[in-house]
Amino acid sequence: MPTVDNTQNLTDGMHIVVDALHKNGLNDIFGVIGIPVTDLARHIQEIEGMRYIGFRHEQSAGHAAAISGFITQKPGVLLTVSAPGFLNGLTALANATTNGFPMIQISGSSDRAIIDLQQGDYEEMDQMNIAKPFCKAAYRINHPEDIAIGVARAIRAAMTGRPGGVYLDLTTALLGAPMDKDAAAKTLFAVTDPCPKMPPCNSAVERALTLLATAKQPLIILGKGAAYAQADDNLKTFIEKTGIPYLPMSMAKGLLPDNHPLCCAAARSEVMENADVVMLVGARLNWLLAHGKGKHWNPNVKYIQVDIDGKEMDSNRQIEAPVVGDIYSTMEAFVAGLSKHNIKSPDAWITTIDGIKKANTVKMEAKLNTDASPMNFFNALKAVRDVMVDHKDVYLVNEGANTLDDTRNVIDMYEPRLRLDCGTWGVMGIGMGFSIGAAITSGKSVVAIEGDSAFGFSGMELETICRYKLPITVVIFNNGGIYRGDHKNLGGGADPSPTTLMANARYDKLIEAFGGVSYNVTTPAELQKALSTAINSRKPTVINCVLDPAFGTESGHITSLNPKNIHP
Ligand code: ADP
Ligand code: MG
């Protein structure tokens, strides 16, 4: 590696990379260091306003970067070492792309000449080509004078159109390459308008509003694209002026408060089965919406879809009124269009929905208000709900199977973009990464509601949480297994069943090793007290919440996706 001669007013690739990120306001860098990027992380700490957040596993660092991208509308940055570190980060990069979170994975890589001849370098891997199918774009920078352009290309690729993951390959040679300091400074620039507005055309807006005006039983579905777009005011205005009921997808909960009279989450199946015109705003007709067809939907339903990505239209079924454009501009146009179009949800539809909501709420309250001992998901979640209602600005990170489905249904969100979860892929392992990313990016408190299995994928990051003294409370719903903890080995052998984990595991003890606060709770009252104390203290905390191992549905709400279910 060429050494930098300080007498000659030289800088090097690593410094220029850091300067280019800083120039573009990408100041929080999440990663795990090692050859060849250790000094790059040190240089980050030399710049005022920049932070390097070091993790225990690249996947968690990547999830932290991705979620900071979702929260801030700027690409979150992950820094990884070559080959194995790069691969560990790739799950997070792919998850960011699948979910539409802007993110850049920057990875050091080994010697190109040796990689290309496959001569066996330390951590040898053709990283850029391996990354390609998992991200929106992949670039390699070979010369220090190209760094500013390479970073600009990565930022634009991550942010333009549907946001997603970008891979940026930095070779060992580039990182050490010297360059004249003044010449390097001249190459730096901040990208102008990295995510240009893309308003939809008037005819598409007209077509959509005309269709919506014909609806007898209209429905608006808000997805995480709507959350990302930060069009909160116009969404609220449009929904309230038209009186159209809306259904928030998981990460769109809180765009309008979940207790809003037009929120019909508590009548989800019924509104899906009966709506005659559905307007999708930043939500895809994928598996999470039963692909927009079949028994879950009114056979005569017509769709309006607002999406930045034209390819999304007709992806699962015909879209009668496609509106291709950014949601912020589109909602402005929709609100303006209300002066011309008389759009009002008929009262009869709202009355029907209100009736169903009431009946379903009574059923849910009965499940929540039991004194079941050991606790189950529902009386435990009642305790969580009673605390969270007093902390409406706290982030809620959530993963698991039953833990995910039941928490989503029980815990109301009141503010935009505070619910962060497994998303489109149903990925496990986002828990600690999302929590750390949200806490670092926002400075706010985070509560993570974790299945005991889900927690295991990123549990070692408790050390990271304690090292950075983050206001994160991790509640582990411990029912001793994947889905549940009481299954037997069907072959009769002594090994635990495939779904079994240790029901008597004391996850709370883990955080004691790092100086955090721990609770082991067995009743809703204990849970409520521990959670409330933990949030108010802003101290890293784990609450091991002992649940009944015999409670839990195989695969949660998506049992039907299993090829078959053999367990009795
Ligand atoms: P959910 O899982 O909540 O239904 P999805 O991730 O399936 O949400 O869908 C989000 C959609 O939002 C994607 O199709 C994406 O292209 C779109 N999207 C993301 N950001 C914007 C934006 N600013 N404007 C318009 N559409 C967007
Ligand atoms: Mg479990």
C-alpha cells in the first residue's frame, strides 16, 4: 500500500471517501471494522459531526443503516470488511432493497488482480458482481479522483425512484492511494436535488379521482412508501375531507393515529372483502395483501395505485387507475383536485364498518383482559399497551411470528414512522439493528418487542446498546420456542423438537454482563411496571417476559403459507 507523505500535501482514498460522505450529510456510519477499512472508521471520528457506530455483526449494522435511511430519507451507510464481512452485510442490503429503504453498503475489498486470477488472496471475493442481484446498483471506485462521483452515483441510485440498497466497492489499493490534497478537495461536491420530485401527470390524477368519486364502498390503503414519502399533512387532509376509511399497512401505522375514526384496521378482512374501489398509496399488492385478488377481495374491486415505480402497476392484477409519481406531489395534486371532484364516502359504508369495528374490538378486549397465568401474548400485550399509550413518541421495533402479528394488532401507533418491523420479507434479525439505528438517528427512546427466537438473531448487539448507552428497552416474549415451546420430537428421540428453545432461558441475564438493567417478569403488573420504569430511565434494559409455552400459532397469521402442517 502506498504510504502518504505528509510533507507533500497529500491525502488518500480513505480520507476522500469520508470527506465525500460528510459533504453529502451522510454522517452516521454503521459497521464492523477490520482489513482494509479500520483506518477509514478512525478518520470518520476525526470529523466533527460524523459518527462511526461499531457493531458485533454486519447484518445488524446494515439493518441500522437501512432503517436510518427510512427515517431520514437519506441513504444509511454500512461499512464492511472484505468477503465474509461483506456477505454478512448483504442480507441487510437485500432487505433494504426489498423494502425500499435507501442504503449504501461500502465495503473494502482485496487485491483486484489476485481476485480476478483467483490466486487466493486474504478474504478474496468478487464482491461487486455478487452484490448485483441484491441491490439497485453496484459500483466500484478505482481512482481517488473518482471518489466524489462514485459516492454521488451511489446516493442517486439509492434515493431516486423506489429507494433501495446500493453497493459501493472500495479496493484496498484505492483506500491507500495518495492524491494531492487541494486537487482532492476540488473534486468534492454535494449532490444537487438527489431525489427530484416526480409529480404524476394530470390525466392520471383525473382518472384516479373520477374513479374514486364513483365508489360506494371506497378504501384507502397506506403502505410504507406513504410513510417514507412524509406526505403526512396532505394524506390526513385528503382522508378527512373525503371521509374515506383507510387501512394502514404495518409500517404505515401512525401516519394518522390508529385511534382515528376512519382507521378500519379492526375491520381489515371485512373492508377488504367489500370495498369496491381501493386506492393504494405506497403499498404493493404482494403477499401481504393477498395479491389483490381471490377470496380475500371483492371480485369486482377496482384499483387506483399511487407508486413511484411504473413497473409496479399491473404486477399482480389489473390496475384501473395507475398514478405513477412521488406520493408527496401526488397527495398535493389529489388534495387540490378535491375542489373539482365531489368525493365523499357514503355514510352507510362508514356505519357498517363502525359496527364491525365495535364487535371486533369487544372480542379483542376479552382476549386482552384475562388473568391467564402464565401470561400469553394477549394479557402481556395489554400491559405493554397501557404503558405505550403514555409514550406516544417512542419507537416500536417488532419481530417474531405471533409476537409480530399480535403486537401489530394490539399496540396502536399515534405518530408517523415510529413502527419498524420485519416488513416485506418477513426477515428475522432486524430487532437490535433497527433499534440501534432508530436511537442513534433520532435520539429518541426505543422499545423492541421481540419473540424469543427472533431476538436470538441479533442478541449480541446488547453489548453495542450498552457500549453506546442507548435508550433501548428490549422486551422478550419468551414462550420457549419458534412459534411455541411445547412441541415434542415426533421421532420420539431425546433431542428437542425443531421449534423448541429453552423456555426457562433468562434472557434478562445477558444484559447484566454489559452493565444494563434486567427484569424477569411473570405477570402483566410486573411487566407494566418494568416497562414504564425502563422507558423513563432511558437505560439499556432487557425484560424477560415469561409466557406460556403452550401458547402460539405455528407461523403466526401465515400458517397457510406452509406446504402442510404436520404437527398435531
Ligand atoms: P407495505 O409493505 O407497507 O405495503 P410496500 O413496501 O409493499 O409497502 O410498498 C411501498 C411502495 O411504495 C413501493 O412500491 C415503492 O415503490 C413505493 N414508494 C416508496 N417511496 C415512494 C415515494 N416517495 N413516492 C411514491 N411511491 C413510493
Ligand atoms: Mg416464541
